[in-house]
Amino acid sequence: MSYEFEFFHKLPAPPKPRSVLAEFAEALRDRPRVWGKWPVELAPGSARVVPSRVNSGKYRTLPSDRFHAVSRGGVVYVRYIGPRGRAPVDTDIDETADECEGVPVRTDTQPDPRRGIDRELGVR
């Protein structure tokens, strides 16, 4: 019995399926500064973790210098803010309330001015 073997110097690249987050990021880029609802169902309590992960750059498809995430009432919202330094970024809580119509938003708190915009958005 004879076998045929194949040998390779380099392995072929694995197929890269397009993730839902990659598609979400692309859709957000098409709508700058507009909030999009997180496309993946979250486990209880994860709505607090996901914005932190987005704002600190833990998701490759959502770099922290281009995307901003918040959690409101257990729901995560993300928006594309553009390349750092190009698109103005507002952190006014009242304006975000208008953009997230129908979502409960706390208006009794404001971003801490001592933190600076970069730190407020999780930019390194």
C-alpha cells in the first residue's frame, strides 16, 4: 500500500470569517457620531464590562481612538468618533441623551474635567 503525502513550507492562512463586530464597526463608520446598539446579546452584568473593553481598545475591530461606548439601563451603545484629533468628540451627557432617544440617562453627573477627554474616552 502506497500513501501520497503533501508537504508545505508555510501553512495556508486560516479563513477569516467576518465577525459581527467587524460588520458593526463598518456600519458605525458609515454613520459617524451616531449611537448604535451593541449587536451581540450580553449576559447579565456584561453591559458594564463591554464599554470598558471598547474604550480601552480590547476589541481589534473597535479601536479606542475611533470608537466610544457607554452603557445605559443595561444596554450598550457604541459610536464612531473618527480618527483621534480629526472628529470633535462631545462628552456632554445631555447631548448623548438626545442621541439615545428613549433610553434612560442620568443627567445629574458630568464628566470629571480633571480626567481630560483622552482618559474619559479610554484613549491611551
